[in-house]
Amino acid sequence: MAGLDHKEPRVHFSSTLFVRNLPYSTTDEVLQTVFSPYGKLRRAFVVKNKGESQCRGFGYVTYFKKDDAAKAKSHVKVISSRPVHMMFARHKEKEGEEEEEGEEQSNDDEEDDDNVFKSDSNVYDIGRTILITQLSDDTTNKQLRVRCRKIGNIESLEYPVPGKDELTASVTFKTHKEAKKALDTLQSRTLNGKTIKVDLLSKVIKRVNRKSLKKSRLIVRNISFKTTEDDLNELFSAHCPVISTQVVRNEKNKSLGYGFVQLESFVDAHKALKNLNETEFKGRKIRVDWVLPREKYQSQKEAKNEEEVKMETEETQQKEDEEEQEEEGTESLDEEEGDREEEEEEEEESMDEDVPVPKHVNDVKEGKTLFIRNVPYDVDKEDLASVFRQFGSIRYCRPVLDANTQKCKGSAFIQYKTIDSISTCIEAAKSDEGLWIGQDKLMVDMAVSKEELSHMKKAAKQQQLVEKDSRNLYLLEEGYIDPLSEAGQEMSKIDTRKRMKSLQERKVKLKNPHYFISKTRLSVRNLPASTTEKSLKSLILQHSDRQAIVKQVKLMRSKEQFLSDGLGRPVGFGFVEFKDHHSALTALRNLNNNPDIHGPDKRPIVEFALEDSRALKLMRKRQDKQKQKHYETDLTRGLTSDPSMKEHTNKRVEWQLKWKERRLRRKEAKKNKKEPVKSMREKKQLLKQTAWQEKMKKDRQDTQDKKRALVKREPESNRVLKYKKLLLKA
């Protein structure tokens, strides 16, 4: 770190404190004076820039003991009237540092894995190089050069390529287009009586992401000391492709009994772990497991050590309790007062001990243990026991302590010797006065076993999800099948792709807050082309409850391709809507991935359908309008007499009837309205128009009369012909 002037040997991270938000005037001496009262200091300094004397606002304090550092962290809050923040500093691991299980070599192995993929790319230019395989023994360098020169300019040609099992030639062209052209022209051609195979180097050498390599790395324990890297490669390559293997050895080049295997993908690693774990290899039962990061491995290791210490303390405490019970049984009933005094003394002694007294296995079943919450963090065991000793004799009192600070975490367990004291204590805690320690009111409940606590937590989480999750997001993965599970391995590759694709699409859609998952509507896909609405409904009812009610079945059809009956061709998916959620859930779980319906190759994909709240609002508005119109027509005709609907639509119907009456009155008024007085000029124009119209009518009438008179005089044949001509002219 920049600005560190002191370089001393590294200590355990929990004994060093990282102090932030320091005043810029703070010096090393100020830190030493503030933190020295809480223990012996190894060093204390503030971080400065190079060539400057001013503090950068943070520093480090290192104690000789871990407990002193925890004590200082809990007490020091302010330095020079400024609040400071502290945390335990983490040290950087040195390169090459060894651990018991060999996880320290993971970084070196990652570099080796990268070199595996970089080595070929350094020799060949990936985009411009082709590899020619399946060559005959008679093939020469000259023949290959002549063939490739006809396609494009060659930069280099190497034949045979060293390190390959079969005869291979590598040809590098000047451009990528020429290499691609060579791939198309030379593929499956015959050369010296054999058909050759051509591959572009970019398809052969695939770059692997470092993150994916970390996920596909396995550790193999309990292997024979004679096992080599080649033996591990043979063992794992029988199940999946292997990138690299390593057997961990000591300074004398002797095996330590474990190694690492790097595979191509997470799926391959999962398959190898499933098939090879707990199997015999060279006379030993090997254990295959995932490689853990260093921090996770160290935390697990410390947790195991703490559990072993707890187990030892539990055994010793159980023996002491049994001895105490035997001594209490031998005491006489006449000396009850003396017994009570002795019991109180024993309790006080047990409270003063440093070893925490654990709960018995059957504490919860006895019903004598209490769980106390809202306990102050700085409370002592004796102060807590003194509050509850007034209700009866206590068997033990145990505050829940933090592993690092050894301070109370805000809760505790207390066990009484009689059940009567439990009931009196709970009544006192729930009363108006309550139980207090200082200014904190204690909350007392009966202790619960771990199993019951896990069930209560799960139920609370589900209830929170149901209450808070208005979009029903907890139903997103209902119907999704993991490809690594037993049911997923039986599915075809097409079905797995469809399921993964649909899950991704649904996740993308649900980022929009207008979309939500319906509880009663299912989407059914992967259906055969011969499916109809009736067959889909019968299939749904067969695999659901007897009381299930299907509200709607909608089969999606094509708008371009049509059947003989005029309906569109089924696309292969549809929607089914139920009346309640329970019947929809049972139908989904019975139908989804069922091989007995359409065969094992085409299994139905059933999921809860996504809905758009905006589209639903528009649809409901349309439905309400249609209902309103239907009711209004029925009401006017006298077909309905629903009092609840009348209240909503009576005013509207009355208004419409009044409006119709007004329109009729206006029309009648226009007809009966007197014509206004016109001028002389307007009257003359009207007379001229009427006279001209009458004259035209008379002329038309005269012509028609003349034609009729002529037709009567002529014979019938001529009359018919002329009549037809007149009709045609007309």
C-alpha cells in the first residue's frame, strides 16, 4: 500500500485494526496513546503520501493479542472529537505459500491453463491457418503446396505437424478470405486415394474464459502415491474431455496424495464428479470434490475447529450435570432451606465460570428453556441471571456471543429447573410493567428446536413473498427443469433449449414492471399439430383435480396457413385458464415434462403465463362497455329487471330517452315552421323556375303520348322491335 513507511513481519488479520475517518492532523504518537490502554501494541501508524507528513485519513493498529484488538474495537469510537470506523485488517497472501489441501496452487494452475490455449495461438495465426488431416502416407509437401497455391497466396506450410497422433498439415494464407476459400474448396476432396478433412484453426482452438475454468476445476483426494498426471488424464478422459491434470508434490518430488483436474465446462465437471466420486482407483477409494477459493476454505476450516471445541465442552458439561443430579437425589427432604442456599451458591459459581454452558439435547422437549431477545450488548451473565432468578432456581444462563468480539449479540437462553417458574416469568414479561435491563425491555418466548425454527423461517419467508410479491415472481421457475437433474437428463436437447430460452425471455420481460405472472393461467407449448381446443381441454381435465373448473382454452393458430375447415393451422402452443390457483398448479405439475402424453421426444412444456397489466385494463374496459350496452338494450325492451344494475344505468337510459325526444321535436318544428317573407326579385325567380319546370313536364308528356299513338298503328312485329330499341336507348 502506498505511503507505508513501516515494514514489519505479518501477523494474523484479527490482531490488526484498520482505522478510518481519522483527522488529517493525526500522528503515530496520537494513535499509540489512544490504543495503548487496551493492550500491548506491536505497532501503530498513520498512512501518508510519499514525501508528505500529513495523514491521509486512515491508519493501522496491531496488537500482540487478538483479544486486545477486539476490546479496542468495541471501546474506541472517537479520536480528537471525530467519530472513527474500525474493522479487522486482511493480509495479502504470499505467492507460493502452501496450505494443507493444496488450494494455494489454484492461481498458478490458472496461468498454466491459459498457456494451454495461448501456446497454439503463438505458433499459428488462428484466422488465416487451416489444418488438413486424414492424409495418406504417400502425400508430399510439394503436392500440398501445389494444391493450396491454386487457391491463394501461401505464407507458410508445415507438414507433418509435430506432436499430432495422425498426419496433419498446417497451411497459413495471407488473408482470412483465402483461408475460408481453401476450407470450402478442399473439404472432402481426394488426395492420393484418400478423402481429406480440412478445419479452420479458429474452430479447433477455442478460447476459454477464466471464470468458466474456475467453475470446472476438481480436486481428487486419497489417490495412490504412485499416481501420475497421465493416470489421472486416462481416468477422467473416459468420461469427458480433459484440459490439464496435476499431482501435487513436495520438495522431494513425492506425491502428497491429492491432485487437480481441469475440465472444459461445468457440465463436464459435474458429470465426472457424479461418476467418479467414491470409486476405487489403484486400490484406493478416491474422493472427488469442487475446488474452493482460499477464503471460503479457511472459513470452513475455522468453523470445523470451533465445532470440535464445542463438542468437547458439551461432553464435559453433561458429565458435571449428571453428577450434580445424583448429589441432589441423595439429599433429604427435611433440609429444604439448606438445599436452596446451596443451589443458589452453585448457580453463582457456574455463572462466574468462563466456559459457556450449552443447552441439553432435550431442553426444548422438557419445556423449561426460554429465549430472550433485545438483550443489551454489554450485559454480563450475572446481571442477566439476577433479573430472572426472582421467578425460580436457574439451571443455566447463556448469552449468545459474537465469535470475534466475545460480546452478547442481543439474545440469550435461560433454563429453569421447574415449569412453574417458566409460566410466571412469561406472565411477568407480557404484563404492562415487563422485564427491563437498564433502558432495554426484554422480550421473552419459549425456546424452539432447530427443526421447528427452520420451518417457521420458511413459512415466514413464503408469507412475506405472497404479501409483498404482487407480481407473483416466486412462480417464475415453477415448471423449469434443471438440465443437470435426473428429469433434465432424460429430456431431448431441443426441449432443454426451449426451456432455457423461455426462462431467459420471461426474465427479460419481467424487468418491465407492467408484466406479472398469472396464478390461474397456464401456457402449454410443444403440442402436436393435430391438437384442437376440445382435445386440449380434455387432456387438461384428465391431469387435474376433479373439482377443477376450466374457464377458457385458447389455441394459437397461424394467420397464413389454413386447414380445410377454414381455421388457421395450430402453431403448437396455447393458453388454459382455471378458476383457482390450486387446480392450475396441480395440472402444471402433472402435465409438465410428462413422457406418457405425446412420447418421450416431445414432452409438453407447461408454465404459468405472463400477463400485461395495461392490456388487461383495456380488455376489462371493453367488456364493461359491452355489458353496459347489452343491459341497456335489455332494459329498454323490458327483458331484465336487475335492481343492482338499474342503479348504475337508470340515469343514463333516461338521459338517452330524453335526447331522442328532443331530436324528434326539432324535426317536427322544422316541418311546421312558416316560411319567411321573400322579396319581389326572389318571387319572380321562383315563378320562372316553376313555369320552366311545368313546361318541361308537358313536353315530356307530349312526346310519350306521340310514341304510344305510333306504336298502336303499326303491326305487332314492328312494334316489338321499336319498343326494344326505345328501351335500349332509355
